[in-house]
Amino acid sequence: MPRPIPGPRPGSSPRTSHDDLAEATAAILLEEGRFEGPTPPLTGPAALDFDTVAEIASRATGRPLTRTVVPDDAYREQVLAHGAPAPIADLMLSIFAAARNGEFTAVDPTLAELVGREPAAFRTQLERAWAE
């Protein structure tokens, strides 16, 4: 039986690995003046929704997972029941709301340019983490 992953209705966002971000940070710090003003978004190669994330996670782990959408207020209550303070629950909901509004859908080539290769795909990130 698939294991449900409950959460509010999300939007799509690129998944970025810490290793890629660390590598990009080093490149930025070594090349003084590379960015004047705001740094462009440093994103993974594709914006994924949670259904896709659950599907990739199922394949990477060999465990059946499904995405179950719950109303925002029910999700907030679950987060609070697990011991999170109310401001954290509200912050988490605001991130889901921003994703639903398309605020995280942009995929930008800057990270790939900084690291000199395509950033790690979400499946690769999961496989690495699962192997540790």
C-alpha cells in the first residue's frame, strides 16, 4: 500500500542541492565583482510539483509514495500537533501559498553557469541522500 505524503496544495519549484549551492557560492566568492546587485536565482534544472516529487521518490527509494492534499487549516493543525510553534506553521503555509501563486517556478541557468555543468536533478539528489 502506498504511503501518503500529506500537505497543502502546492505549486511547482526547482529543487536545488546543497552541494551545488556550496560550489556556486565558492565560485561567486572567488570571482570578486561577478554579481553587482541582487544575485540571480540559483535553481535546479526543473520545477517540480509534489506529485512528481512523490513519483521520483517512489522510484528512487523503491517505496510506494503518494501525494495527499489536505486543506491548509488541517495541515496547520498537523504541524502544530507535531510541536511546531504557530509562527513556523504559518511560515510553512505561506511558502505553500507562494508556490501555488507561481512565485518559485522560475528555472534560471546561473547555477549551471557557476558550477560549469547541469545542476543535480532531484532524483540524483535523492539517490545520494538515500545512499548515505
